[in-house]
Amino acid sequence: MAFNVAEFVLADIYDLYEAALGASAAWWVGHLTLLGLATLGIWAATNWADIAHGLEINGMRIWTEIFFIGVTGGQILLYMDQFGFPISGAFLTALSVSLYLRWQWYQLEPQKA
């Protein structure tokens, strides 16, 4: 049998396809998934200016998101080490607090004139 690219690239997702659909259908669905992901990547690359404008992606927005990711990681460590949370509870609590702070950051951000 030929080398199955979808099984190699998708790994666990392909196993789910195979368990749910069988080997033949999983081959087709797996390769259609790869084709869809490649098409999406090419589309995003060719329309990046429109995507960046629509999502308001700029240097400050990127640094702000990096800051919130760091704050979330710091909170996870704090909740686990100081408060004895399990990893799942620490992650969910940190994610909730960080998303709330992020929402507040963008709600209170001054509007451009």
C-alpha cells in the first residue's frame, strides 16, 4: 500500500477518523483535511493585508497578546505553587482571569479619533 501522508501528518486526528469511519474513508477524509489546511494557509498568506487590517493586528497588539500569555503562565505557576491547585484548576482559573483582564484592557483602551 502507498505511503499515507495524512496518517503521518495528522497522527492522532487520523486515528480518530479511522476509528470512526474505517480505513478507506479515513484516507479520503484525512487527505481532504490536509488539502483544506493547505488551501486555508495559501489563502491566508495571499490575503494577509486584509486579515491584519480586519483583526487590527499591529505591533502593539502582538506585544499585548504576548504579555497576556506570560501573565497566564505566571498565574498558573502561582496557583499551583502557592495555592496547591491541580494543573487543570490552575489553568482554568488563570485563563479565566487573563481573559477577563484582556477584555477589560480592550474595553478601557482609548478610542482612536
